Amino acid sequence: MDKLVIEGGSPLSGTIRIHGAKNAALPILAASLLAEGVHSLHNVPKLLDIETMLNILGRLGCRAVHEGETVTMDTSTLSTSHVPEDLMRQMRSSIFLMGPLLSRFGEVTIYQPGGCAIGERKIDLHLQGLKLLGAEIEESNGRISCRAARLTGSDIHLDYPSVGATENIMMAAATAEGTTTISGAAREPEIQDLQNFLNAMGAQIIGAGTDTITIRGVTKLHPCTYEVIPDRIVAGTVMIAAAATRGSVTLTHTNAGHLTSLIHVLRRAGVQITVCNDIINVSCMGRPRAVERIVTSPYPSFPTDLQSQVMVLLSLADGFSVIKETVFEGRFKHVEEMARMGADISTDLNRAFIRGVQRLYGATVEATDLRAGAALVIAGLAAHGTTVVEQAHHIDRGYDGIELLFQKLGARISRKVPVPGPFDLAN
Ligand code: EPZ
């Protein structure tokens, strides 16, 4: 497995372009199945998760080409609504395929995506929503079969503003008979991007970005050309890295409106931030201040996907900070690794108590999941000495060449790819 080797301790500086949003592109790729024909999707980043989704769509019969940051997807050859179990296990976001395949074929078979490093990742809200739209669902031995001769609009309330459940229901309801309302909906920018994509295909959806979304079912959708929004989590990761290394960085192709909660926290920590259109400037000349309390929760509150990264900044701050994680139950796995670098952090069930230290020291650490891995890269950039981040493939799921991104900002970071030994070659 790949490793990242980082010679830390020097401030980041320079300008970086932020790539398209993984968590917008994945549901949009799934939604493209709702219309037969050729879609052109721009600003789609080259990430492991995107490659996996394109492989799954290929196994279902679609033809997709990913050139540069444009995906050309022909869904007219889609031939099956059975998502193979091995592919479901590769990426839990395959769950997004339920709504579109059920709508397109009247049936879909998937497998329980299962949990992952950060938590149980239940899908009960997805299934409840599809049942209210008229789907008959059978579950046995992890296999989930859904059938619906015709999906019909319904009033659906989500007990928790699940991003994936909101998206799955939107996609299934887009061509249902009648009108569907989703109350208690997730409000993330990626939900708004999905609404805009579906409406570009001819859907009639309003309300994304608020907690109530209304979908008036239409009989047919058509393929379209669309540009995916910038990745707010990649942008936030770079902003935090700039602050943690006491650097000065300019980010382009961003949407600061999607990052208000992070910008508020960074300013409280004494980081200078200016915004002009799609450009964000971040600089931090001195030691950051502690931030008394950060609570992760659904948008527009502080995003769980930036929790591990901001913890690295606070581990170097002057003072004592507390982070409460309310979205996923397993999102503190980076804490143990950071302790090996000299961080002073203790945790209880869902809170981290961070006492800032003057500096972190390079060490060999392991990425356990996507955002924990990104946090360890930031720690390595800020630390004195050499840091090796193992299992770097986790990071490649959500960052397009993270080492190249930070090299452009002056970091001394490189990727080590294991050379197969004689025994490997023999296998
Ligand atoms: C999306 O996951 C993102 N992934 C996650 O980003 C992100 O952390 C999460 O939203 C929260 O913002 C994609 O968009 C591909 P949820 P999703 O459904 O849809 C519980 C990253 O690092 N829940 O809002 O799976 C669930 O257990 C990834 O890019 C149910 O109980 O998130 C969790 O505790 C990580 N029942 C909470 O809701 C359900 O049916 C949030 O889940 C669904 C969810």
C-alpha cells in the first residue's frame, strides 16, 4: 500500500485550484441513470471513489469515459438493476443507485453496504422513504430487493437529516406519479447541486438547501450537460493546512458560502481570511488561539468531514479546546495516531479534549479512513521532522493526488509506492 513521506515544519505558500466535489459528483453520477442518453459532466475529479462508481455503472451496462475532469456517460445501454455484492462492498455510496434504478426498472437489488471505520452507516431512512413512495422491500441475508410497478408521490419526514437518504428519495421521486415533500431534509450544498442537476434533466424540484424539499413528479427526464460544484471539504482541508503550518495560501475555484462555519472557527482561532468571488486567502502568522467549543452537526453547522483536520490545528493552538462529534460514532481514530506525534488529546464517548502544544514531531502513522488520513497529512506538514503516513489509499478516495496538491504549495511531500518483491512476483 502507498505511503506518503513528509518533511514538515515549513509554512505553505502559493495558489491552488480546488477540484470538483466528490460528494456532489457521486449522487449526480447515480442520478444520470434516470435519463437515457449521453450526459456531459464537468469538474468531476479523478478520485478512487469516482473511479469505483464509474466501474459500477459500467458493470450495470453504461458506457462512461473520464477524460480530464469531464465524464461523458451514455446510460442508454444500462442493462441491469442488480448491483453486485462485491461492488457494494467496494463503496457504500453505491446505495445512491437504489432510487434511480428503482425508478428506471421498477426493481433494484442491492446489498447492505455495511459499516465502515467511521461508523455503522445505517440505511433505514433510505428504505423508509422508498417504502413511502410505494416500493415493496424484502431483506434477507444482507440482500435487499425492492420492487415498485409505479412510484407514487408521498409526504416523507426524515427523523434525521440524512444526506444520502434525502438524495435517494429526491432521485426516486423525480419521476414518481404526483408530488413528494421531504421534511426534515438535509441542507448540504451537495443536495442543492443534485436538485440543480435533476432540474437540468427536466425535473421539477424546489427547496434544496432548506429542510423542506418539494418534488413534482414528471413522466420523463432527458440527458444534460452540467458542472459540479467545488469540493468544500478539500478547500477546508487546504485552509486548515495553511493555518497549521503558519503559511499564506490562495485558493481558487471555491465557494466560500459553503464554508461559513469553518471560516468562523478559523477567525476565532486568529487566522486571517479574506474572500473575493471564488477566491479565498488564508494566512496565519503566529500561533493559533484555542477555540473553546466546536460541535459537528448537519449543514450549515460545522461539518463532521472537517473535524479531524481542525483538531490538528487546535492541537497546536495556545490553550484548551473541546470538539464534540455528533454525526459519526467512530470519527476519533486519528487521535491515537496524533498522540504518537506529541499531541495532547483525550477523548470520552463523543468529545475530544485538546490541550495545545508548542509543536508536533514527525512519526510513522496510519490512515484509518479518508478524513483521518487527510488530518495526519496536515499534522505531518506542521510537525518538525519526518512523518510517514501509511495506507494512503484511504486518502486517495477523496483527494486527487494530495501530495501533488501540497507540493504546489511548497511542501516537501512525496509518495512511496511499494515495489513488489520476488515472492510477490511469484504469486
Ligand atoms: C454523506 O454520507 C457524505 N458522503 C459523508 O462524507 C458525510 O460525512 C455525511 O454525508 C454527513 O455529512 C457522501 O456524500 C458520499 P448521512 P451519508 O446519511 O449520506 C445516520 C466523506 O468523508 N443515518 O447524513 O452516509 C448515519 O448512521 C464522507 O466524504 C441513519 O441512521 O451521511 C450517520 O450517523 C464520510 N440512517 C448519520 O445519519 C440512515 O438511513 C449521517 O449519515 C442514514 C444515515
